[in-house]
Amino acid sequence: MFLLLHFFLAISSLKTHAQKKPNVIFILADDLGYGDLSVINAGSMIQTPHIDKLAREGMIFTDAHSPSSVCTPTRYGILTGQYGWRSKQKKGVSRQYDPPLIDKETYTIGRLFKENNYTTACIGKWHLGWDWPMKNGRFIRDSISGLDASADERLRLEKQVDFTARIENGPITRGFDYYFGDDVPNYPPYCFIENDQTLGIPDRYKPDTMYGHPGLMHGNWSLENVMPAITKKAVDFIRQKAKKQESFFLYFALTAPHVPIAPSASFKGKSKVGGYGDFVMETDWSVGEIMQALRSAGIEKNTLVIFTSDNGATGQDGTNMSGAMNALLKYGHNPNTPFRGMKTDLWEGGHHVPFIARWPDIIQSGSSSAQTICHTDMMATVADILQKDIPAGEGIDSYSLLPLFKARNKHEYSRPFTIHHSSEGFFAIRKEQWKLIMTGNSGGGLIPSKPDLINGIEAPIQLYDLKQDPLEQKNLYLDYPEKVEELRKLLLESQQKK
């Protein structure tokens, strides 16, 4: 009897030990501005109680940045620990039926988790390309003329896609055990994808009355159903893994509040800021559902939850599921407040994003950090938590946030500088309070300054002291030539780094 009791106690101890590995949930909102959250912006016209609670129970990073001011390169950076411009895509975003952006050989955060016996899932928006099979046995990548292929060429090739076949080189080949989502909500094919198959066959063309690029869709497709569907899948995944006592990583990539601004019926008309405000409220609800699932499963204390956004907001109000840029200003709401600029820009409004981390017993509740951080830091952070090494040459733009989570000496966080990247493929670099922009922006005109050549392109140069001038109003380029040269040199050296 004693030996039998000892055996069961040993088994119980092993299970308890296995549960000590923290679960990690990374929630990525799509085009949510820094000033949208009521916990960050007291003047926000939108209330976000679930995200506010997450912040009160964790840490707010007040100087967090997406690695790009548009989404595809940001997603690349989160998953690989490298800036998106190190990939073959030097500007813009992946488009419908583009091939995979993450190479097979590239190490990903999903692989890091899997190598340490985690179950991994990507749920929501992928937007990093797939190999779409054609009826002739080849792939669209074999026929498309390149990343700049025209919309007409993509529509022509779409007719030859074999939607009954496996879609290759997607999330489940890049470190994830499970995928469910719609890839990109404003691109065809308009259908859900589970693992490497479409759920049903997209067999008809999207009506002109439905928002999005022309292309094929599944018969029962509804844009308003996307957020409820992916939220349910995420909640189900959490419950299943908790029941099995499996450590897991969930990369939950929301489709809101990006266009198509399509709040479900439960949220339409609930805000004072049009369809966009309604969609932000649905984003907040989704976060609340995730947290409730963790509480119900009894695993919230052993789960690191991070909430952030892939870039700044466009300020569209949701008219016809879209709207004019900066249309939200008519409501008295600026989603990117207090910063200048918007999505696509090198100004702060393009990439200065909300970032909240909650991890009971590790992160002090109600705390904040003013340290400059970047989404690419996830790779090194996870490696540090798991006490594992990243393979040589991988995750080269990643620095561990764990010292900041534990409120240790801030100098233990070793990021020396941060590089920003615009939709047009231009660069800025940030070190301490200094920010050097090597070209203009798309969101509001250029600040006159002396032209220079960067990669053969004539580019106005702007230098800002963000400590004294967070709105980036006073160009100090001519006043601090030594600082300009220092930052230029750092940027060029980093661009050459492999």
C-alpha cells in the first residue's frame, strides 16, 4: 500500500511540475490606435473595460512599438524576432494569393514553443502568405509575376485554384499545431480556413455590395461573423488544453478594428464613435472572453497574457465598413492621440502602440514601464522564460522583456536602438529620446529639410527629441549633425546585418 501511495504521489508531482511551465497568449489587435483604450487615454470616446482590467492587473508599456506601420511585416517580426524588411518583402503588405513570406528555414516563436513541448495555435488573421494549389498540380507562386502582380492577374489565377486540395506552407508548417481563421478579411478567398483546408468551397464571386477586393467566397460568408467565430475557437482551444493540462501558446490575431469594420449585431450602435467604436468594443469583449476562459479553467495565474496592436489606426469611422481617413475626428476622437501621424507613417502614430502584459506573481499589478520596446522582442522573451537559447543567426532583432516583467534593473533589458519602417519601405531609427527619420510620411506632408540619398533615394531627413517634442513638430536635423551621423551609421550597419 505504501509503495502504491508513493507511486500516485510521484505521478501527481510530475503533473504539477509539468503545469508550472507558463501558458502564453499573445493577442494582436488589428489597426487599434494607442489612444483608443480608455485605460491609456482618459479622453477616449470608447470604453474598453476588459482591456482596462487587464492593464490594472498587469503592466502597461508606454513606449512600445510595432516593427512596421503596416501589418504583414509586423506579424513577420512577432513570429521570427526579425524586422520584416529583412525578408524578401521590402515594402507594403502581402496580397491575395501571395506565397509564404516566412521561409521554411526561418526559426519562429512557434517552433521554439513546440521544441519545449507546448501545444501551439494560431487563430485569426495570418496575412503572411500560403502556397495555393492549382488544378494543374502547380502553385499560384509558379505563375504569378511577383509580389507586385496586378489585381487582374490575381483574379485570373484565382479561377485555377484547387480549393479541394491542401494549402501548403501556411501556419501549421511555421510552428503551429493548429490554425483557424480567415487569412485576411478584406481579401479573397472569403471563407474560413482550418489547418490547411478551406471550410467549404469558395464557389461564387463576392457581391459588389460586400466590402473587400473582388474574388471568390463561400456561400454563407458573413463579415460580421468573423470576430465571434475566431473568439469562440480561441476560447475552445484554451478550455481543451486546460482540461488536458497541456502547456500552450496561443497567437490570437484579431481582425478588428481593421476594415472591413464589421461589428456583429450585439455591438452595432453601442458606441458614440460610429462603427469603428462599436468594433473596438467588440475587440474589448473578445479580450474579456479570453480572460474569462482562463479564470473558468483555473489557469489564469499560470498564463502570461499580452495585448497589443499591429500598428496605428487609420481613423476611419466605419461608413460602408470603411470611411475616410481621420473621419473619427468628427466625433472628437483621435485613435492615435497623443501622437502625430497614423497607420503607414514613420511618425509615432504609425507604430507607437498599446502594449499590456499580465502575469500574476511575476508582473506587479498596476505597474508601468517607459522603456522603449518592440514586438520583435517576443522571441527572446520566450527563450528567456523557457531558459533556452535561440539558434545562432535567428531572432537577431529580439531582446528579452523578462527583466522588465520582473521589475529588475532596467539596464538588464539590452535593446540598444529600435528601427521603424513605413508602408513605403522607408526607415527611421530611435535611440533613447532621439529619433531620426530618413524620409517623409504619407499621413500629412513633409517637413522641409535638407535632402540626402539613402539607398539611392532622395529623402528628407528629420531629427526629433521625443522627450521634449513627443508630437514631432520641431525638426532638429541642422542643430545636431553629430547625432544625425551617429543614428545614420547605426541604421546602415543594422541594414547590413544578416
